[in-house]
Amino acid sequence: QQQVKQSPQSLIVQKGGISIINCAYENTAFDYFPWYQQFPGKGPALLIAIRPDVSEKKEGRFTISFNKSAKQFSLHIMDSQPGDSATYFCAAKTSYDKVIFGPGTSLSVIP
Amino acid sequence: DAGVIQSPRHEVTEMGQEVTLRCKPISGHNSLFWYRQTMMRGLELLIYFNNNVPIDDSGMPEDRFSAKMPNASFSTLKIQPSEPRDSAVYFCASSPGTENTEAFFGQGTRLTVV
């Protein structure tokens, strides 16, 4: 029940296209859903996060959509750029508790 | 702030040797996490400290692994004896420990056991 599922495992998108990564969870006690971005040789870094009381959060080209009833959330990267090529992890946590990471999605944005 | 500092960045050791990974969390952060990352298993949480006290060590693979946090500014992850299957990137992360706050990751230690 602590698991966070993520798909796809890898994604190739044309420059300027939309990248979409989907995640699902089971534990209804989760109340914070961050997305992390990891470049090769670096540690993951927080990209954007959402709480379940909102259905969407947008920061620049990055948008999280959240469906509480379906226990699903997704990351949309608009106008994808080669610099966005990285591994993306969705995650979930309960207040004051550890972060549970999804398995990750390797995104490649090709010119 | 320099962020979470891990050392060494790379470690190559022979099977059977003891390995110690070190972490300095961000000053003022109350929570510290050790993660292991491999291609096969992704990011696995090994152990989690809050206010220097281990809260959840259910992810520690076996007795060969141990972690300590003697004070708020330092933690170690020790593997004794090391095995080739321990080869991975080990990340330390810290967070303020308050509600819904992000974890800040270090650069990681790439461990290779030969």
C-alpha cells in the first residue's frame, strides 16, 4: 500500500512536444505529492509538488494534474526542450513521514 | 548553504572490505534519509532519522548495513563486509522535518565493490 506506480518507464518526445508521465498510489493517507528531476551524476531535486486539495498546479512549463478520487496524478511538460532530458520521479508522503518514490521515467527530448 | 554534502563521491573497494559513507545534512534540518539507487531497484529508502533518532530502518538490506547519526550535522552509512551486489549510488537527503516539505539530496556516493 506504500507503493507508488509510475509509467512509462521511458519516454522519447520531439522538441516542442508535450511530455506526460503518470503515477498512481493506493495509500489514501498520502497528502503531499512531489515530483523530482534527476540529471546524470546528480541527486534528485524537487521540481514541483502538489497537495490533494487542488486538482492542478502549474509552474512555468510544468503542470501537475491530480485526481484524488482515482488516486492518480500526472506531470505534463509543455514545449519540451532537450534540457528537460532527465529522469523524473513522482513521489508521495504523509505528513512528517518519509518520501516514497516511484520507479522513475527516463525522458529524452530529441531535436 | 552548501546543501547536503556527501563523501566520498566515488568509492571502489574489494569484496569483504568495510565501507563508510558520510553525510552532512543542511544545517537546521531535522530529518535525514539514506537512499540507494540502482538500475534494477530505482531509489530505495534504506533508513530515516528524525532528530538524530532512527525512525524507520526497514529498508536496510541486511545486518551488513548500519547507519548512525551521532549529532545533527553528521551521519554515516557503513557496510561491513561489502559485497559486489552492494554496488550502487548512495544518496543522503535531509529535510526540515516539518509538514509537507521537500527532501534535499546530496550528490551521492558511487560505490563499486569488486
